[in-house]
Amino acid sequence: MTKCISLCLLLLTASVKAQNAEVAKPPDFAVLSYDQASTAVNAEVASIVVQHIRKPGPEYLSTLDMQLQYGHLNNDNKILAIYLLGELRPSDLDSINILIDTIDLKAEKFDRILKTGISIVRWGDYPAEEALMKIHKPAVSPIVNHLPTEGNELRRHLLCEALRRIEGKAAALADIQQKLPAVQTNLQSALKEVEH
């Protein structure tokens, strides 16, 4: 009897691993229509985030990052991919930097999902900003490191808003003030190098 139970558990584990291997990639946003991509994202969020059926591995995040960077996605599907990335809350630098790079991508569609009979809008005007806020602490250092080189006023505003909402005003100010001397020192060193 014990051997039978052990064998059943082993077969069940192998079956679950095989199913997880089959779904180890994110939806292909480049080939899906918006409705298909939206349905796929809902399924991914349900299985990964809500039900914890599986955890996305580094290859899953890498594939999703590649689609966002090089996939030639239409804006609506790009928003869906950004939303999925935010729901996954990755802590890797590549994913966070992609969100920083797409911080000013404005959503044109504001679709809704039903949760317990209540209609909820999945994202606001700037989904990458919201995704960074969901990632929380792992996004702080990359944002602070990016701010000294950000010349676009809207992008800088969105990054600062995300930073303020993650840490609060006082901590966000402290992070930026702490970065300031290093930036000034580097620029002064660069000026000296150019003068010689």
C-alpha cells in the first residue's frame, strides 16, 4: 500500500512538472490579438500570482523582457506585457530597466476585469509606473541610478512619482540626495579629464 501511494505521488509530481514545462513561456504577444493576449494574461496571472500553481523562472522573465524590448508589439499588447510583468513583481535588473525604459508608454485602452462581482480597471495611464510600484523595493536603486541621466521631464516625473509612492517622500528625497554627491564628483572628474 505504501509503495502504491509513493508511486502515485511520484507520477503526480512528474505530471505536474511536465505540465509546468509546457507552460514555462509567457504568451507570445507579437502574434496574439488583443483579446487573445488579454485572456492569456488573465490565465497567467491566475496560475502564477493568484493560485501559485507555478513560479516563473528566469527564462520566463527573459522571454517576456525580450518581447518587450525587441518584439515589435503594438502598444496595446505591450501594455498587457507590462501589466503581466508588474503582476509577477520580478526583482531582476533587466525587467526593472525595461519598465524604466517604457515608463512613459501611455495606455490607450482601459479594460476591466471582474473580481468578486466588482469591475476593476487593470491599469491607469502609465502601466510601467504602476508595475514599478508593485515591484516595490527592488525597483528603488535602479530608479535612483537612472534619474541623473533622465532628461525627459515626463519620464523623470513618473520615475520620481513611483519612487515617492514606493518609499514615501522623506526616504525618496534621502535616496536622491545620497546619489547627488557621487554624480557631482563624477561630472567634476569628467570636466577635469576633458580640460587636460
